[in-house]
Amino acid sequence: MALSSSMEKGITVQNPKLFRLFVSSTFSDFKKERETLQSKVFPAIKEYASQYGYTFQPIDLRWGISSEAQLSNKTAEICLNEVRECKKHIEPNFLVMLGDKYGWEPLPITIESDEFRILLSVLDIEEQAEISKWYIEDENQLPKSYFLVDRNNQNLSDDSWGVYERRIRELLQKAAKKTGLEKDEFSQYFRSITESEIIEGVISYGPVTEFQNKLINSKLTTEEDDCQNIFGFFRDIDTYNIKDLRAHEDYFENYERAQEVKNKLKNTLALENTLIASTRMVKPGSLECNYLDNFEKRVIDFLKSKIDTHYQKEQVKKITPVELEVVEHTKYQNLKLKNYVDIPATQSHLKRYIEENNPQPLIIFGKSGTGKSTAMARAIQAINLTSEKRIVFRFVGATANANNTRSILTSILEELNIIIPDRLVDFAEFCSYFHDEITKIKDDIVIFIDAVDQLQNSDAFIWLPKSLPGNIKIILSALSDSNYASDSVYLTFLKKRTTNLHEISEFNEPVTLLKRLLLSQSRTLQPEQESYFKKKFRLSHLPLCLKVAAQEVKTWKSTVRTEDDLHSLLSDTLCKASARDMISSYLSSLSVSLHHNKWFVSKVLGYIYTAQNGLSEKELLELISTDHNFIETMAPDTWHRNVTHELPLIHWSRLFAEIEPFLKVVLEDNEVLMSFSHREFNTAIRNIDDIEFEHQSIIQAVKALIVKNKHKLFSSNRWGKLLVQLVVDLKVKYNKNDELKKTAEFIIELLNDSKFETQNWVDELLIYLEKNINYLLRSNKNIHALESSLLFYKITESLKDESLPMTLNYLSALKVLALSYNALDMFEKAKKYAKLSVCFSDKLLKKEGLGVFKNLILEYRNGVINNLTVILKKQEEMAETRDYLDDIRMYEDKLAGIFDLETNPNSTSMLGRHASFQINRALTFHENGDDKSAIALTLDALDELKKIESSNVDFLFSNNIEVQENRINAYINLTGFHSSSDRFMAAKYGDLACSHAEKLYNNVGSSALRIYVDALVNTAGVYQHNFLKQMNMLTEALKLIESNYFEQKRSWTESYIRVLFCTAKELHGTSQFLEEAKLINKYDAVTEERNHRAFEAQQIIEEQREGWQRLIFDRENFENILALKHQFTPENLKTEIKIALAQASITFGGEDLSDHDIVNYHIVSHPEFKNVFVKWLVSIGMLALVCREQSEVSLAHELSLMFINCVTTVQEEPILRAIQSRVSAVYQLTNTYPKSNLFEIG
């Protein structure tokens, strides 16, 4: 496996919306100018840039340099790297201030070995010994070089090091003068860090550097443009009355050299972009500073003018969204191509597929960390270099738009200049259009889509053609990893679309890749070190782990070669046996062995991880800087006065250099967001001890920034969105209830303290909250929807009387809160908030002066009433009772009255609401036995739905979904209405329900999954005469649920149990008894897992077992009953049953307790009878459930039969209603098993 050449073809602008300005100057003599920049200039420019949608980020490394950074001799290297990073951004990106001091001349960190020997040769023996003490040869550096010894290892004070540094510099400069070194080689021994920054930051100042060549070749700038976009401030101090300049070394150090650099740069820069100021020294160490006001004004004017110019250019040549998308994906491809090593088997397979006539799409799959994305990036590059074929590629997650199928396919069509008609709302139609248009293309096209397992929607890949024309190739990559089972489900769907699969080969050339990674940093290993690494490193088959290993191995010096010495270098990180453990160890080493502040590392990792989509560099630094105590610890006012109280950038620059190889960037909301590129890093960070603390810490930081920016629009930054996401995630991950309340109080206090400033911000926050909750509900992210709704409710509940608009927000909060509880089958709470909404609306409508708000309030009220009937019917269905019919009729009568009074009965919104009402009311007629009226109402509703679609050309996508859902529900209901009287019609409507539900599911993905499953299961029930079709439907329903169950267990548990039960029931008595057994095992496993999730089940049992009749269970906790099974062994279970049966014989005298008359007689005659009877009946029901859980099926059957026969006499009791449906399910599942002789005791 050969090393591949570097893939960096050039440099691309990092962010077209970010101005990143490097500030270069000498240090101590420009404190006042620095303070002016930090406190006056930069805040003004940040505000000005934001008005155009830009971000301004100044980079000033002259303050806050920690002694640790200086000790490790890294200061100069860090500064120059930051110059290069800034030059990759839009101009202006460099500002320089020069005075009469030349500045610090750092010692070279490395000197090439040949050059070092030449220097030594001209020095005497004692001088050679002095220098050789501080420079040690390292053959692992490329080319071989001598390294400056790390100060950390010498335990020197700053003063002591200063003496040694001056002496070494004198010797190097003395030697350089005596040798015939070339100018560039010679000058490095005499050059200040400031002049080095100017050489790299100003193209015309000297010979063009290697980096500057790349800038020019990439067309990011020219020498002329570069000069026009750099500001130079030149300060001259009057020396007339100063007798000895050396007495004022803070201002006059190496005076002649300073003048030479200053004059050269003055002649280089455009005159209009320079400011020359003359001043005088009023006393030792103090200058007259009357020029500072002009300095402030000129720099502000310069920066504003450059922002204006850039904005005007942008308006003239606006980059289209698809062009921007292509640029960002190309950046991501280049990132993946850094230091790659080919996997020959995979690249050969890809090459063969592209060249041969295979009509199927190709799927590349493999475990996490095996290099799938790199293989895709390499294939893209290879085709571009060797073929005339057109390449279109997308990396899922590389941009904000590349996270769902529709967005990705749309951008591919747009890149191919294919117009997408506005009518293509339906996803299935869109997929058909995609296929048709792709096949019409005459050119040779290869389409790559990487990491489809990271898509945020589940669409079963119906858009992927099973057969392609010869000139079209499609290549996808997907995950197959048991550690990430839910993400690996995508491959299962892909296997249904194609059999052309290639598993990425296990990587077997670790040293080759390691060399490539080291080479990119001008490092290598000695043969003994290579052998030792290969022998000891246990994760050599994973490129990701090799990448982590390279970060440590790059520090190995060539002098360490024996096994004993190498063993001392071998860290815990390199010895780990799993990728997860290795990455965790590496993250720990950032503070332990790489000397980064532990708490700083914890904040950076924690903040990036907890912010769902990542953070921009600016956001991260702003968040950390809100903790003033932490900043004081990191940057005490030793070298400067920290006028902004912000984190000195030097700390971030050092840490970023270490973690940058593992970060990806995505352009979103005009910010370049950083996040970890690999799921293994997120998993490792999630398990860090302090992660919950950092989650809470970032919430407080975001709140501080919201207060700081409260006068700005909500959309001008991401703080409001981040706050919602972080608070909700904290509740979901760590069950922190108090933070929702605290955040609501924070928003309310913010509004009350400065209403004029923050009213618009709060209004926009509430709009965002409602939209986001509806999105979460559509995406079946019901727990997140609930917690977001609770936050929405807590904010608006306190503000509802402030104004009518805020009142409407409160009604919206009640509505989505009820819907969220309903989505989680928590019916009592859903009803509570829906009823509260209706009552509050009724109260509002009695007020005078509502104006236009009256119709809006009516709209909310009517919608909630309709939702309430849906909640009641769902609860009725789940509990298998008819106890809610009176309430349903009452609310439906209210709705009927509303529709009768409607002034515009043919409006789209009116027809939609009325159709939904008719569908729900039909169910009430069905439950009363009037199927004829139920069918008539449902058919009328279907007619109304047709009118909506045919009459409205500007139909919204969201409305279209609602109409389709109503139609499917109507077909499902008609299936049930006809099932007992006309199986042919039942099957007809069932098929319609399934076809429309499948179409909707293909269109919108997982948000339509539940209705699709319901359609399949209900329709399967009417195909008793067609076993094959019935089983196909049930099997499909099972597959669909299993693809989501593992990600959202709470949302899908009950549906999963239901489908498992139905499928097992239909298989019973057939030859497929093995499949039946598997389903029963799954049923048992899922049920058991559900029981383990019960809230505080064991405590409830222990405290309340003697008083079950007093418990009122709702959907949240009635399943806790099943946790009783943990108290029983098979033997004491039978003992409990015998006791229960004996109690019935002794207490009730062997009477028939299924006889209503007998039970009623005892209830009237003996008041205590009912309590005793209910208590006994609950124990029978619980024992039936426990028997089923422990596979005592015969006992379960007889106990459940006893319960069912008796419960009808007292079924109004809430606790009995709570368990009745469960016991009935046990009875149906066990009714074929033989009797148990245990009951002979009766």
C-alpha cells in the first residue's frame, strides 16, 4: 500500500461571512493602542458588521500568553499559524502597529542539522558546548534538525531563562555572521516575531512565502489587493531630548532595525491605509497620547469601508445556494483527503463499478472508524483526475442542508441545472421526478452520497433506483456496526434496493498510514520505533485510532530507540483495546501530558458536545468569557490589562491545534460551526465526569450572553435557539426539572426588567419555540416536544395577562402541551391541558374589545376541542372501555354547533376542520352501534377533503400532510366499520388506507410511521381469508416499528407489543411455530424492558401493596403493576394464587362473583364488601399478568378469565380500568393452553 501525495490543491475561504483580523505589533510599547482597539474600535466594528450579516473577530495574541506557553517555546509558532489562519478569511485580515522598538527575537525552535553543524564549525569549543546544551538533534524531524530544548524540563525562572536566551541568541548571531548562509537562512537568527508576522501577513513586504503562493494560486487575493486591505499604524517618538535610548528599552530597542522595518512597510502599503503619528515622551515610561482619538477614528473608518466594499461585491456577484453547497462539500472532501492511505480492495471495487456495466447502485459499508468517508473522497478525486465523467457528491452532515434526503436530492438536481416544479410537494412524486430526470441525462454522471446513516429522516430509500442507465452511477456509504444498532438500520433498507454491496476492507497497513500522518507534520519514526509501535498498538485496523495515535507519536524523539526507553514513552492512550477507551484516554491527555488547563479542556469539549450542531469559534470564546472567575484564573493581569475580560486567544489556539484533526465545520446561520467529526468522540465526551456540570455551565453562559445582547434581534445570533436546545436536552438527559422553571423565570425577568428592549426578542423566541415543538411532534421526538412544551407553558402562563398577543401564546402553549402528552399516551394530563385551554378561551371570549383577536381565539378553541375528542377516543381505545362516550358526545356537540354558525363554510380551513370533525364523530356513532351513520359521515368527510385539494392551487405542504392524514384515518375507520358486515368493502378501504399511508410515509418519513403501521395492522385484521397477504402486512409493520423502536422506546413500546401480539396470534396453529416462538420471546423481552422502565415501581409496590384499591393509575404509571413479578419465585407465586383462591372461597362463600345482581346485593348490604372485592380482584389481575411474564401460561389464562368474568361488575373503578386491557390481552394470548390443576384447590 503506497503513500499518496498530499491532496491540498489550494486554499478556500474559510467563511464568506467572517472577518478575522490579525493584530500584529511589538508588545509592551503598544498597551494604550491595544486598549483602544479592544474597548472602542472592535466593539463598534462587531456591531457594524452584524448589520450586514457578517461576524468580526479580532485576533490579538500579544496579551494573555501564559508562562506555560512561553516555557514550551511555542509562542512564535502559534502566532504565525494564526496569521495564516486569518489570511484564509475575507479581507481585511491584517493590521500592524510599529513604533521604535524592533521587538522580541525568538530563538529558532528547529535548525536543520547541516546548517547547525556549519554554525558550530565557526565557534570555539566552549561556545559549541554552550549551544549544544540547548539544541539536541532529532532525526525524526524532516529534514533532520536540531531542536531547542523545552524549558519545562529545565526548571528555570523567567529571569534565569532570559539570561540563557540572550546568550544563545548572541552565539547563533555571531556564528551566522561568520558563515556564508543564504539571506533567508541568515535572517532567521536576527528576525523579530513582529517582522516574521509581517513577512507572512503582507505579501509585498518580501519574497512570497510558500503559504502566500497558495493564497495567490487559489485566487483568494493578489499582491495588489492584499496591500489595499492592510492597515498600518506607524508611531514616531521624538528623540531630540532623549540622551540615552537604551534607558528606555520599552520603547527604543534595536532602534535602527525598527526604523528599517517601519520605513519598508510604509513604502509597501497604500498611503490611504496608513496613519503616521508623532508623539513625545512626557516622562520615563509614559508617552503623550493625544493621537489616540485619531487612531480610533481612522481604524474604524478603514474597517467599515472594507466591510462596505465587500458587501457591495457580494451584491454584484451573489453566490447561489447550490454553488455555496458545492464549495462546502468540496472543503469537506479535501478535509477527508488529508493524509489518506488507499485501501486497494475498496478503490479497485469502486473503479471497477464505475467502468463496468452494472445497472445497480453500489453501497459501501463498514464499521465506525474504518474510513468509509475517506474512501468516498478518494474515489471522487480519482475520477476527477482520470475520467471525463461528471461528478456530483454530497457528504451527509457536511452542511446544514445536507441532513435530509429531500434537501440533498434537490441540491443534486440544482447542480445538474434541472428545474424542480413547485407542484412536487409529494415526496413519492419528487422521487419519481428525480429518477426520470436523472435517466434523461446523456452525459456520464457519477453521484456519491456519503454517510446516509446520518440522515435525520427515515424514508426507506424509495428514491434510490434499483436499476440505472449505463451512463449513470450512484454510490452510497452506510454504517454497519453492532455498537450503533439504530444507525445501522439504514443498511437494512439499502439491501432491499440493491444487491451490489461492498464491505470496506479491514485496514492492515498501520505503519503506512502513521507515516503519512506524521509526514504531514514533518515528522517520521526510526525503524526500531516503527516495529515497537506495530507490536504494541492494538487498534491498528482502525484509521481513526491511528489518527489519534499520531497526535502522540509525533512527539517521539529519535534518541529514544531501545525497548525499555520506548516503553517509558508508551502512554495509556496507545495501550487501549477499544476505540472508545483510546479516545477517552486521549482527551484526558490534553490536560495531563499536553499541559492544557484541565478546566479549560473540560469547558471546550463539553460546550462543543452539548451544543447539538456545534459552536463557532466566536461563540465558544464568548461563552467561556462569561465566566469572569475562570478568566481571571486563566489570564491574570500580569502582562496586560484585560479591558474586555475575554479569554486570551492564545489558550484556544494551542488547544485547537491539538483537536483540530478531529473537528468538522458546517456553515449554518452565517456561522462556521465546529463539532466532532466522529461519533466515537461524542460518545467519549458524553462519559466525561464533568459533562453534566458543563451542560449546566453553558446554559448559564448563554443566559449571560442573552442579557448582554438583549437589545438585538432574536435572529441576529443563535443564543435563543441554543438556550431552548440546551435546557430541553438537560431535562431529557439528566432529568433536571428545575432548569425548565429557572429558564422560564429568566425569560420573564428579562422581559420585566427591560420590556422595551426585549419584547420583540421574547416574541420571536416564543414563535421559534412553537414552530420547533410542531417539528418535534411531526418527527416523533415526543419527549423533546413535551419538555419544550413545558418550557413554552411555564413562560407564557405567567405572562398570559400582559397582552392579547401573549394570551394567544399561552393558548398555543396549552395546545402543544396537550398534544405532546397525548403523543406519549399520557391521557389524563393531555385532557387536563386541553380542557384548561377550552375554559380559558371561553373566559376570554366573554371580554369586550377583542377585535381581530376574537377570530384567532375562536380558531384555537375549536382546534383544541377537536384535539380533545381525539385524545378521549385514543384513551378509550387504549383502555378498551366506553366510559368516555358521554364526554366525547359533549365535545362533538360543541363542535357541531360551531360548524353550524360558521360564516364561510366553503373556506379551505373550514372544510379541513369540518372533515376532521366528521371523521372523529363517525367513531362515536360506530361505538354506539350505528355503523350506517358512521359510514355516511366518513364518506362526507372524504368528499370535503377532495374539495380542498382540487380547489386550492397554493396548497401548503403542511396542510397537504394534514389532509392526507385525515384521508388515511377515514379509510382506516371505514375498514373497521365494514369489517363485521362486508369484508369485501373492509378490504377495499384497508388497501386504500395502506397505499395512501405508504405514500405519505415515503413522502415525509418517520412522522407518518405510526399512521402507516396502524393502516397495516388494521387491514391485516380483515384478511383472515388470505393468510399470505395478512402476514406480509404484519411483517412489514413489525419491520417499520423495529427500525424506530430502539431509538424511541417509550414512544413505540405499546405499538410494538400490539403488533407482536397480533402477528403471534395469527401464526398460532400454523406450521410456523418457530416464528411464533420468536415473536413471543420478543414480546416477553419488550414487555420486560418496559416494566424495568416503570417509574419507581418497586417503591410503589412496597408502600401500597396493601391498598391497591386507593391508587388511581394513569398511562404514566399503571404499568408499574407488572413490576410485581420481581417479588415472586415460581413456588411462592403459586402460593399467592392459592391464598387468593382460598380468600375468595372463605370471604365470598363460593358465590358467582360474575353475577351483577349478587355483587350489587353485597355492595348495598355490606359497604365494606366493595373495597374487599376490588382489592381481591386487583390481586387476581396482577397475578395473571405476573404469570404471563413468568411464562406460566396456563395459570395466566385461568386467572385472566376469572378477572374478565368478574370485573364487569365493578369496572368503573379506575384501578381496574387501568389493568383491564392488559389482562384481556393475556387472556387472548393464552386461550389455547390447557388448564392447570392448581385450580382444583377451589
